[in-house]
Amino acid sequence: MTTQRIKWLDTLKGLGIFFVFLGHTALTNERVDHYIFSFHVPLFFFISGMFCKYADTSGSFRKFLLKGLRTRIVPYFSFGLLMYCVWLFPILLRKYGIYQGSHAIPESLYYKPVLGMLYGIGDSRWLPHNSMLWFLACLFVTEVIFFVMNSIIKSKHMVLAALALFSIIGYIDSIYSPVRLPFSIDVAFTAVVFYGLGYLLKDYLLTSGFDVRIAFICLVFGLGIGFINDRVDMNYKAYGNPLLFYMSSLMSIYAYISFAKRLPNVRLISYVGQSSLVFFLLQDAGFLIVNIITYLMFRTSPNSLAPNIGYACSYVLLSILVLFPVAYIINNKLPIITGRSRGRSYRVERGH
């Protein structure tokens, strides 16, 4: 068994962060938004599965759970409380008349966001300060489900069968269950499919070459099938046609993996990939900073512009760039809130 840093995975995560930001800005037009949502969250569950390292826990559920609490739950609450303060500060200024805003002041400023972090679903009514937290809560549950499954089932073929069963359970739940389960357990039924496939396919993906024809075919079919399907939003258990959902997601994931392997190692993109957790959870802070800068310079809000892919890409790039100093400080001075030690880098285990 060997471990090594895989540079193209940093590139892939950096691209994934760009798509996440792009999908969440009001400047993105409807068709681009439709396509991005067809694969961007499945991509991160898939990548997380590739980074799964059971050797770190020696098969012990207790060690695995403690590791999950450190790497998932600690940043979940750390970034949740951090963004709560960022979210609450301007609202309090408006509430006490220090400055005027255009939006209504939300009710339940204090207790509902805190309860929302305990609930762990990405509904803006429960996590108005940082709806992105749902992913980390769901990822923790997903990892627990897959650990238990992988501990009980030793055959890869049976694991695949179990993943197929979970895909059915997740879809049935999305159709017939109006109740949202804590920590997005219901979404984890679907997320574990991508996580498990990432784990099972990692050795193949790490050693396979790049075929430009296959990559472009997967990109075109992923795009086309994504448009045929209804709009996907895993956070709200919206999958459309399940067969089309999995086909478009997996084809797009494979295409971007292939492209990431061929792209040059750009340090800025790699840094975003290495710090993907920080950028992912501070997305709203990046948008807020750019909005403030834009308003101070031009007395207008970027979100008042009509949807335009050029504006959207520029807005996203600026939002990512303004977070670089924040990510640097967190990674070098406060790594404990990300759940890892200073100077520690993510590596992919091979040969397991």
C-alpha cells in the first residue's frame, strides 16, 4: 500500500469549487444552472469516496467515528458559528437603525439558526447563515453508512448491489417522504451511491490514461442527458428521472476527471482544490465581500444585473480570489477548525 499526492485531484476539486460557486450566483442563466446542478454535488461525494482511507482506522468503528467527528463535525460547527456571526452582524446593524437595507429582517435571529445546525438540512429557513453546511452533515452520515456497509459486505459485487439498492431507497424516499431527516440522512441514501463508486473506482481512475474522444463523448452525453432530465438539486431530494440523473452525473464526473488529468498544474486552482472545504463553506462570505466592494465602487449590487454567463464567471472568480487570504489564515493559523493539523495535506490511498 502506498500513498502519494495526486495533483490532478487538486485541479478537479478546484474546478468543482468553481462550478459550486457558479451554480449559486443569481447571475447564472437558467440553462447553465440546470446543467451545473446535474453533477456538481455528486462530483464532491464521488471525490470524497476516492479519499476514503479505512487503513487510518484499522477497521475500528470507534476510530472511524472519532475521525469523522474531527474531520466533519468539528468544521461543521466551527464554520457554522463563524458564518452565523458574519450573517448576524449586518442584520443587527439594520435592526438597530445603524444602516438601512432592502431586505426584510429575518425572524428568529438567534435560536432558529442554532437549532438548524443541530437539524442539519440545507433549507434556508433552518440554515439561513450558511446553507452549504448540509453537505458536510450529509457527508458524515454517508461515510458512516458506507463504513458499516463495507465492513459487513466483503465482495465488491455485493457492495455494488447494495449501492444499487440505496439508489432505489433514495429515490423512493424523495417521492413519498415529505419529512426531512436530521443531518440530511435521507439525502445520504443517494449520496452513498456516488461515494461508494468513488471508493470502488479510485484505483482504476488513478491509473487509467486519458482518451480525449471518450472524455468529450461523456461530456456531450452528460450535458444532453442533464438537459433532458428535470432540474436536479440533491439538497432538496430533487432527482428527476433517476436513470437520467445517474447517467448524466457519472458521465460528467468522468469527463471532468479526464480533463483534470490533462490540465496543467496551475497553483491557484490547486490551492483552491487543496482548501476546497474552506472555499466550499465560506462561499456566502466571498459573495458578500464582492457585493460590498461592488456597492462601494459603483453604488449597485451585482445581483441586480440580468443573468449573463460572462458576468457570472467574473463574479465567481472575484468571490474565490477574495477568499484566498481567509483560506491562508485558516490553513496556517487555525487549521483545527478544518479538522486537520497544520501542514497536513490530503493524500489518496492506493492499493487498498
